[in-house]
Amino acid sequence: MIAADLRARAGFRLGGGRWLVPPWIALALLGCAVVLVPWTALLFATLPRHYVANHWEVAWGGFDIGLGLALASTAVLVARRSPFAEVTATITGTLLCCDAWFDVLTSRGVSDIAQAAASALFIELPLAALCFWMARNLADAMEVARPFLQAAGFAIADNKLVAPADPATPNENPSAP
């Protein structure tokens, strides 16, 4: 296995191949979360009170609050280079796909459908694809690294990576020789 196997494709290698997920992605996702705040407020204010479903504005506004939290969480975990970014990126991508789906299918009128379709094709689905790419890239890196870590003596205990015991450190177990 060579170091290049851990790197993203050349188009994503602005950091010279040192990043699994480039740091600009964290800023982009955080920007999306920030833009979603006024958008959600606009939805709460402008969606009709009575639609085919009860609590229509709460359903959409609440969903967008959850999507904003997912985007922000993914941004923070990517910025921290946390392995948990794999999970939040998957959740965020799934929520973006759901948002695109329901926006298009619940739209009425040609202009609303066109706006929802444009939003889905140019914003939500590309962001979802980026999130799924990040999750896959992080998962692949973990799978590539796992045998090397195990061969070096690392172990997993209580869902945490435990470094091998340092042979220069005296044994703290008094019953051991």
C-alpha cells in the first residue's frame, strides 16, 4: 500500500495530498448552514398555514433546522478532522436528498416546480454527492489504515484507539515479572 492510496483524486488535492477531506469543504458546509438560517425563517413566515397537511410550516421549518444542524455538525467535524465526520456526512447527504425529493414532489404550479427542481439539481443534490464522497473517502482511509495500525500494535478498546504499550515504560502491574 502506498501513500497515494490514501489521497483524494488530483482534482481535490489542493493540500498536496495531505487531506482526506479538503478544509475548504468545512467552510462551504458551514456557509450552507448559515444561509439556511434566514431561509428557514422565511419558510416559517411565508408558507401557508393550511396546506394538505397539518402543521405544514413546522414540518418544513423543523426539517430545515435539522438539516442546518447536520450541515454545521459535518462542517465542524471535517474542520477538526474527526473520523465521526463520516457519519455526519452520510446523515447530511441523506437529508439533502430527502429535501430535494420532497421539495420537488410537494411543489404546486410550474414556477414552484421549476424553482424546486433547480434547487435540487444545482444545490441540494451536488451537496449530497459531496457529502457521500467525503463519507466514502473517510471510510476507505480507515479501512486502509486499520491493518497498519493493528500491525503496529494499536488496539480498539471502548470505541477508542489505544496506542501500543511503550516497552521503555516499567510495567505497572506489580504481580507481573
